[in-house]
Amino acid sequence: MAIPKQLEKEFQRTILMYNSYLKWITFCFLNTSRDSKFKDNHIFSVISQDYIETLTSTPILIEEGILRPTIRESRFVLEMSIKMAFIQQKLYNADIEEKIKRYEKILNSPSISIMKQVNLHMLTENLHDNFYEECGKLYGFSSNFVHLTSLQIEDRINILSDGFWLGQETEIMLKELNNYLERIYAVSIVFIMHSVPTYVTGDWIVENDGNSIDWYYLRSKYIAEIDSFFDYKHERQDKLDLIKNRRLSLIEY
């Protein structure tokens, strides 16, 4: 099924968001796995496949005119990221079986309240409360589409009353979905970055010449802040003002 012409521009943004996340996941996996104990003690060695499956389904569903399941799936991505960051920080060197056993209740709970126990050392403290609020709102919104809720029914009624059935989505609908997905994907990336060694994020986000990577998610103020965490690097010093100005100009949400 070809994407309708009126959706082509926004669908290209969907693809860009997907590819940008997938490239990060791949790099993160390969770089972190340089540790010989990675397969034994890092949850990411197992659930990286879940990230790939979930992310890959998004453009496929959207191309078929199926939007709502992508909201439900994005909730899963954020939940995975929070739980992984929490558990890895608590017991980084323990084997995966011990982690599952020790934190079984947390893994089986839909609550993400543990996010406030994750050490977000690459974000300045003045951003923490704002970040937690953002996570809560995004997760809360997506939760409305996991189970049948009044909001979900009312939203569907409004869509149908406007004459739009499955496969008849408008550019505005896809734009609003993309706006949501880019935000929830960005905060999930922040948690992933705090679940792996700091050097992994630094290797990803800082190019060999000191410049910031050309990456979709630097539009997020939180990931831009993480980028600034690495301004101490030697290769950035002779062009630091230019890097800071460019970083600030890219922030959109």
C-alpha cells in the first residue's frame, strides 16, 4: 500500500525518526557489547530485539493507515527504557538472571515511578523535574490507548463524525502523531543513555572533529543537554562557541 500523497511529507519524518532511533540502538548495542560480560549482565543484550521489532512496526503500521497501535507501542519503548536504566544502575555487574529475580515485581508492574530513582547525571538538576513531568504526561497519554478508556472512545467518535475511517487519515493526524512520537522516543533515549557506560553516549554524540552528530533527536532539549555534557572534550575546545550556538538553534521541543 502506497502512502497517500497528502501524507508523504509527514511520513518522511516518520521514517527519519525511525531510522535515527534505529541507528542509535545499533551503535549502542555494538559499542556496549565490547564489554566481554555484556551478554551476561546487560538487559539490553536481550531486549534490543524488542526495540527493533517495536520501532520497525511503526512506519509499517502508519503506511497501512493504522495509527493508534503506534501510540501503544511507544509506551512499551519508554517503559523498557526506564526499567532497564533503573536496574542496570542498581546492579550493573550482576548477571541478567539475578536482575530478573531481584526486580521481578518492578518488571511486572506497569508503574514507571522508579524513573525518579534513575541517576540522570548527564542532565543538569534544573531539568530533572521538567523531564519527569514530560515522561509522566507522555506515558499517561499513551496509557489511554492500552486499555479501552472513555478518552479513546470519545476520540474515535470525533474521528468518525468527521468522516474519517481507517486508511483515511489526514496530514494533521499524522503530524500530531509524529509530534508525540518524537517526544516519547527522545525521553526513552535519555534513559537508554543512562543505562550504558557514559563513554558509549559520548562516542555516539561527539564526532571525531568535536562537532555534534547530525542526528534528528538533537532537536530535543534533553538530548541537547546531554550533548552539552561532553563539552569538556578536548576536540571541542577550539570551536566550542560554534557548537553551543548550533546546538541551541536546533532545539524544537
